[in-house]
Amino acid sequence: MSDAASSKSAEILAWIAVALLVVLSLWGFLKHGLSLDAQKRLWRDVAERPGGPMTFRFILQPTMAFLAALHDGIKDARTGRPLYSWSLLTKREGRAERLHEGFLATARIILLGLGMDAIYQVKVFNTFYPGEMVVVALLLAFLPYVLLRGPISRIARRWFARQHSTPTTGG
């Protein structure tokens, strides 16, 4: 697949992921509201998920997010771009573009997470909590990416600097 086609498909996946996150969030809000009971249930259910069926996703999704952060963090280091999470927090200009990059990188992981959580909910709860799907997908896919990309970039910069400053020995 060409870079342009790959880029276009990544863009489409990112928009699908964002649209699903928005729709599921709204659906969850309209269905269950933001009452204290709903919030307690959400965090209780989220906390109980790692011990239940499909526990492998608590390893799979953050690992995939780490690999995406590794790829993008190294690219940031090579191009001299600012640290990802730091620029999200401190630089208003370019924030939307940086968030867009993050969704491009994690769209597949988020979509996978939404699907796996839907299966989990039907299997365990015999019901459907769309808002919880959003929270779990973002906690397992997007948050690790955001938290890891900056430190990976920093480590890669130091490694590249050391590589460039070390004289090579010739034969």
C-alpha cells in the first residue's frame, strides 16, 4: 500500500474512532446520565475488569499503544519536535494537530478496545454501557500513548546524541 493510501486509511480510521467515541459518550450520557450512582458503577466496573474474562486486553492494548508511542517518539526525536504530552499541556497553538496525530496513531487500538469491551459487557453484564466503553478504550489505548510518547522521545534524543558524539573506530 502506498504512503498516500496508508495515510488516507489511517485518517479514515481516526475519524471513525473519534465519531464512535463521541456517539458512544452521548449515548451513555443519555442512557445513564452522570449521576453519582452511574459514576460509582463505572469506576467499580472498570476496576473489576482486569480480574475478569478477557484480561489479556489489559496487556494487549497498552502494549500496542507503547509500540505506536515508540514509533512516533523516535520520529519526534529525529525531527526535533517538542515532547508530545508537554506540548499538549503547554502549547495552545498546534494542540489540535498534535491530538490528531495521537488519534491517527491509536485509532486501530481504540477501535479494537471498543469492540473488545462491547464483547466483554455483553458476556459479563448482559447489558451495554456505552460510556464505560469509551472510558476503558481511552484508558487502555490513548492514555498510555500520550504518557509514553514524550519520555520515549526524550530517551531517543539522548541515545541519538550519544551516537553522534561517540567517535567511530576505523580498521
